[in-house]
Amino acid sequence: MRLVVSAFGRMRRGAERDLHDHYVTSACRLGRSLGFSGPEMVEWDNPRCRKSRRRERKQPRFLSSLPIDRKIISLDEAGEMYTSRQFAQLLAHWRDESMPLAVFLLGGADGHEVQEAGEPADLKLSLSLMTWPHIFARIMLVEQIYRSFSLLAGHPYHRDGGGVR
């Protein structure tokens, strides 16, 4: 099962990017042995930036180009909340049902235009009851994907607190 994270905005170099990349690399490595590929990152220009206003509708076009047999997961503050184990079970269920693709959508500060694109999300997912900066939400999502793979593999990462080594 292929996982894609589609996010508005581009991460700059620095500690946050390093942490993000650590989890993406770790997830890719562990996920292969479990029947997953990715998470692949697709970044979109931030529509709030003046230079990118004419490109702000690229993500909806990207969605319309996806195969019909896929899951779209929209990160939304009003979405459903899962424990790490429940999230891992959800990914495993989709994989076991031969779902070929799951796309996680992270909008900008003002959300995203999934509904306007005629592509309703299959799941609206909330990472927390708290409000987080967009960059932290990206890091938290890829960390949870890695944590899910760790749980499915019986890896000690989940039990030992999951710190970056």
C-alpha cells in the first residue's frame, strides 16, 4: 500500500525539517517489510503567498488524477481522533483489503479546498484537540505513520517512548 502526504507549503531547512526527514526515512525503511511504500511527500505552494496565487488549485487537480481505488484522509481539527494503535490497525486494515493508495491532505493555515474539488475525504482525521502549527502537524503525522509501522512490526519504538536517536 502506497502512502502519500500532500501538504501546502514547503519546509525550510532546519531542525524541524531534520526531524520530519528522520521520520519519513525511518517509516520508508520499516514500511517496506510490512507491505507499505512511503510516505511520499508532495508539497504545494502556499496559496497565501502572493507569487503562488495562480497555482493554488493544483492540489485539487492532483486529487482528480488519482485512481478511483484509494483513500483520501483529510487532516481536520474537527475530524475523528484515533489512538496510535487504532491508527496502525486502520492502515493495516486498508493494506489487508488491498487498498493500493492512501493520500493524507494537510491544508494551509486556512484549511484546503478538498470539498470544492468534488473529492470528499474518506476520513477526516484530527491529530489533537489542540491547535498546532502546520509544520508540527506534518511532523506529527509522519511520526504517527512511523509509529504505526513500529506497532505492526512489533518493534520496541512504541514501547520505549519513541525518542529520536
